[in-house]
Amino acid sequence: MSSDLKFTIHIFSPDNFPELISLNTEYQHQYPKAELVNEETLLSPVYEGGKNIICALDNAGKLAGYIPLSPHLTQDARTPHLIWTNMVISPALVNNRHLRDLLLEQAKNRAKEVTKSTYGHPARMCFQHHVSEVEAIEYVISKGAVYGDSVLRMVRDISDDVELIPAPRTIEIKYWKMETEAELNDYVVARNEAFPGMPIAEADWSHFLVSVVGNSGTTVAAFDGDKLVGALSAYWSEDENQRLAKAAGWTENVFVLA
């Protein structure tokens, strides 16, 4: 692909959907473990109907790259807002720094719009890339980003017996589908207490339950009386298992309250 293309920037629309999925396939062929937005997450309220997914079309009208923004706005003024993102550029595009600059500038502008109602509140843009995405990592470092945290993906073979540790006497462990608005609120309140720096909204969590856990899994919850004191999401992801060539159950969103 030529390096002298001109690009048009606009927010994501349903018309871009087939090309975005095609670009993801192309990108994951190059970087098999990259974490990308998929068909289900595209519908999440966190992307505000496409406003938080910035796309770049080349002068032939083809999607050349995009950058999604997942804002987590905190209530505590001492805890910065987090705007999670990653930049996806077509591997066929050589000398792509100009495009990266365009997308980053648009992403920064959008992040300012999202956080403008809390003027003066600190905010951070957090890039999440797999270690194999060397070019993307080197680019954001060149723009002043610094390494923060690593996300560990841990695996446990369950073909052997798993030792079961009994819960404390006052704790009840149960599978929990969260079928009422009150239950959903209880979960969001408890999780946001555990992770005040990465709060979720009820609409975002409701979408996750329907699209992932609701389809193939459940929440494993711990209650002390009526109070939720811990939880994790457990589900089956056929797409991830096919991509990674593994038969696995998945757990995430793990938290325990003191």
C-alpha cells in the first residue's frame, strides 16, 4: 500500500463495520494476541454509538486504521479519569506515522470532550497493546507514554482435580445471573468500590452480561448475608478459543472486598 495516501477522519458508523472486522482479521494475522474490539463490544454503550471510535479512510475510501476510546470517569477528584485505547493500523500501510499522528490527535480531542464536564479533574490516556505490537508501542512511547502495568493471562489445566477451598462460615458462594435492576446496581456499586480508579456504568455492565456472560456463562458471587463481597465472570468464548487454538473457559472481572 502506498505511503503517500491522504486520509479522512470520521467517527465509526455501521457502514464501517464490515471493513473494521476485515481490518481486525488482517491485524490479528500479524499480531495474533492483540486485543481488539469485536462485533459484540462494538455495541457497548461505552463507545457512545460510534462517537468513541475514530476511523481513518484512505483516498480510495478504504478503512486504513482506527482508534477506540473506552472512558472510565471517576468520582474521586484525586483519582484520574482513565481513557483506555489502542491504535489499529493496517499492516499493509508502510510509513504510517502520519496516520498515527492524525488518529492520536483526534483521540486526544475526543478525550477532552468526554471529560469536559469535569474540568480540572486529572485524566490519563492508557494504551493497551500486546508485547508483540512493537511498532504501536514504540510510537506511543515516542509521544511521551511510559510503561505502566502488565496484564497477566494465567492458565490452569483442569484435567487434574482442583483443590476446593471451603468458604468462610458466613460467606455464601453462588452462581448469579443478575436478573433485576437492583441486583445489577448491587454489583456495580461493589465492583466500583473495589476498583475506584476504573468505575463502570450500569449500562456498560448490562451490555457485557447480555453479550458475553448471558450467552455462555455466569457470575460466581460471594455474599456475606445480603452484601456482595466478591465476584468473578466465568464464560466460554468460542471466538477466542478458535483464535488461540485452545479449548478454554474464561474468567475475568475478579474482585474481593475487604
